[in-house]
Amino acid sequence: MASTKGSSTTKGRIALKVKSSTSPVVPPTPSRPPPPPGLTLKIPLVYHRSTSLSPELKLLYDQVFKALPQTPHFNPLEKLSCTENMKEGLKLGLDVFFLHLIMKLCKPVDPFTFLSEVESYTKEFKGFEEYGYDLTKVKDRFNLLKRRAEQEKPLKDEVEKLEKEEKDGEANIEHQELRLK
């Protein structure tokens, strides 16, 4: 009779040696055998809403929330008549939107574009503050970008004015050349 690894034979009977699973999801019981090692679910012991994110987004989440620690209270969500799972989903959505806001403020932008979105940013800030996000550093960055955009706008206007004058001058020269021919 061939011997199987992890088994022993005693008087013609085969007894399998089974290690008990330490899986927090499905503890072994006498009536239920432990799940196969490859099929156990690995759920973190401490659940946090960021565990639902993709690895790339989770990395960004960890970086942003380490640099800008947040302890939002989410009090307005208590007024909603929905399940706790839905509320956790809404919290995750707010956290992801917060990441999106931070990413937008880190990218270089055209002064005209930035200044046209100032009102939108201020509404978003107000919304985040209602849920308890700390926007002190975010607003500092926003104000810095706003000042720079306001300083660059007249320069950009002047450059565009000079480019238009140059283009008009070239068109006028071409027109004069055509008249001379």
C-alpha cells in the first residue's frame, strides 16, 4: 500500500492528520472540516473602509492620509435612513473624492482654468468641512495657487495681446505685399 504524506496507517486503517485552520472567518468545528488552505478568505482583523480600494488607490490613500491626517465625523450621514454598509460606502466615496481633490491641487494648471474653477473648489471645501475633514493645509495650497494664477493672468493676457498684434502685423504685411504685386 502506498504511503500518503501526512497520513499514517494503523492495522489497515488510514488516518489523515489535519491541522486546524486559524481562519477568523470559518473556525473549524467538529461537525465541519476546516476549509482547504488555498480557499480561506484573508480578511484584515481591523476593517477600514480603505481596504476596499485597488492597490494603487490604496497606496495613494495611505500617502495622502498620512501627510494630511483626517478624522472626519460624517455626522450628516446619521440623518440618512440606510444601512451601515451604505454609510460605509458613502464614507469611502467621500475619502476617494478627497483624494481626487488633493490630486487636482497638485497638478499644474492654466491660470484661466484654475480661476474659473475657484467657486467649485470653495463649494467642495464647504462640503468636506460639513463632514469633519480638516482642510487647513489644503486651503493653504489652494490660496497659494490662486495668488499665483492671479499674478500670471495679467502676464498671460499681455502675451496673448502681443501674439495677436504680431499676427495682425503679419497679416497686414501679407496684405501690403499682395497689393504691391
